Amino acid sequence: MKLSDCLMAAGHSLRANKMRSILTSLGIIIGVGAVIAMIAIGTGAEQRVQRVIQQLGSNIVLLRNGTSVAGGRRGGSGTRVTLTEQDAAAIERQVDAVQVAAPEVRGTGQVIYGNTNWHTILYGLTEGYFTARNWTVDEGRMFTGAEVRSAAKVALIGKTVARELFAGEDPIGKVIRIKKVPFMVIGILGEKGQTPWGSDQDDVIFLPISTAKKRVLGGRRIKGNLVAGITLKAVSAAAVDEAVRETRALLRQRHRLRAGQPDDFRVRNISSFLKARAESSQVMSILLASVAAISLLVGGIGIMNIMLVSVTERTREIGLRMAVGARGRDILLQFVVEATALASIGGLLGIGLGVGGSEILAAVAGWEMVIEPQAIILAVAFSAAIGIFFGFYPARKASKLDPIEALRYE
């Protein structure tokens, strides 16, 4: 029997039992759709994390002040202020694995423009911070080293602040007031979006660190050359661990910490945190796809069950075919083709369900979904393989029937 004849016979058999064919394929349809949707969710989550890594920088290390201890009681994080601007300069000068070390201070405050006000996050920075964080300016310019040294009253604002304060008006050259101090807006920061922990990176104002400490964010704890933290950018992602080791050793030496004493600062490797999150997202996507694949297996079992019923129902037909010259392998091929056709049709319909379901989830839940062609090809190929695998046993059973006994079957 030719393959074309098997295909025609399979098509005739499936059309003769339309409802049964549809119900049999339903498990495969749901399975393929679920696999495609779950992979789309996982891939979207991975790409979202990768974008965050690119925004923050894959080679960023954050230095923060440590914890104070008084009378056996430990204070909160950052209560022991030991980091200084000189520490940042020494790190940048002496640690070869560090490209930029940018000191910073930060706080919050009310910003006023005309009759509009907005509460936002304030950062006092040096010009090196823009290099460390790969931060660009969409309009206007960054402040210069001379403006940092002279404590110039200039400011760069994020997109959220620009939208809330100026409502479409061009902010460049306008004067805003931060804690009653006038600042001229010289630039609008490039958009960064949300951090992995959900805060708006565009709801910020950047000021020269000298100006911020003297006029806006100064206080008893952050005074003189003390800073709230230092942002480091390693020369490459591969050099991050080396930068951390060398920086820790240098700061312990500068802060005169003896062996056995704990660090009076904290080191946070952002790339490690984000890579761990990316790996967890990848594991979750694999888990989701694996769970969805179970329904494919269930669908395959359903196909095997129906094919066994079909063999029983068509025993006399099989006997007749064998009596007129059909060989065992012809019967085997016919039933394998039928099972594969059922699974393949279910797989094709499952593509529509998976793509449509992904679009609905993206619209309703606001999730980022990425449908890759490889996922569709894999799901359909898997469904066809299931048809062959689960259809082989019923087909083999049919091919082993005795023609005489099959003709006598009632």
C-alpha cells in the first residue's frame, strides 16, 4: 500500500467519525496550546530581566554604608556612615578592575514649578555616575565636572518628573524649586523604566553632589566628604568578582579594619542578583512548559485508547484487506498514519489556541509574551511524535491479526 493510499484511508476514517476525532484531538490541542502559551510567558519574563540587566549594567557593583552597633543593639542598614568621596577616588585610582567609582547621596523632596508640585527622589552625583549606569540624556546636557566642583544649581530631571511638573511644556532652561532652593533644568534623562523591584527609575532628579550636600540633602549624618553610597562599574562583566575583592580589601585598609572585624560597608553585586533572577525565570518557564506537556501525554494516551477501539471496530475490515493481499506492514502503516494525522491536526489547531491565548493573556493581565517560532515547531513536532508513539501499539496489534479470525469476528 502506498503512503498516498494510507493518507486517503486515514482521511476517510477520520471523516466517518468526526465527533470522535475532534474529542480525541482535544487533548493534543489543549496540550500544544498550553505549551506555546507557557513558553511565551517564560520567554517574555527572561527577556524582561535581560532588558533590566542592560539598563542597570551587567557589571555594576553598589557600595553602601554598614550597620551601627550601640549597647549590643544593631541599627538599621546604612546607619553607620563610613564611605567618603575620597574612598571613591581611591577605588577608581587603585583598583584596576574598576572603570568608574561614582559617589552619591540621596533623599526625597518636594519640587515646585509654578503652581505645580511633585514629590520625588533626589540624587546628588558626580558626572561619573552617568558612565557607571549607562544613563543618557534625551534633551539638553549633563552637568560637568566644573559644575560639580562649584556647587552649581543645575538639575537633570527624569521623564516622570518632566511629565508631572511641566505637562508638555519644554523644561529646558526653566527654574524649579527644591526645598526653596532654585535650580535650572539643563537636561531630561533618558527613559529607564521600572527596576526589578518595581520602583520608577524615571521619577528622579539628579543634582551635582556638592550642591545637593550643601543646599538640599545635607544633614548630621551626611556631612563633609561622607556619602550614602558609591556605584562602581567594572571594566567588564567578567571582572566584577575581581573588582569586588580588590575594592573590599582596599576599603578595609582605608577604614583601618583589623582581621576578624566585620566590614563597615556593604557590597551588592547587582549582576549576580539579576542573573539569579534570570535563571529562576528560565527554570520557571521550563517547569511551566513541562506541566503543560503533561496534557500532551494525556492526549497521546487518548489517541492510543481510541485507536485500540478503532482496531476492534474494524477487525472485519482488516481481515478483508489482508484476504485480498494487504500485508501486515500495510495495516501497520495505515493505523500509524491515522494516529499521526489525529495528533498533527490537533497540533495545528493547538497553535491557534496557544497564539490566541497568549495574546489574550498579554492584553488582560499585562504580561509580556514572546512567541518564538521554535516553540511552535517544537510543540507540533512533539504532537506528531506522540501520535506515532502512541499509535504504534494499536497499529502493531492490528497488523498481527489473523485474517481468518478477523473475518469471523462479530
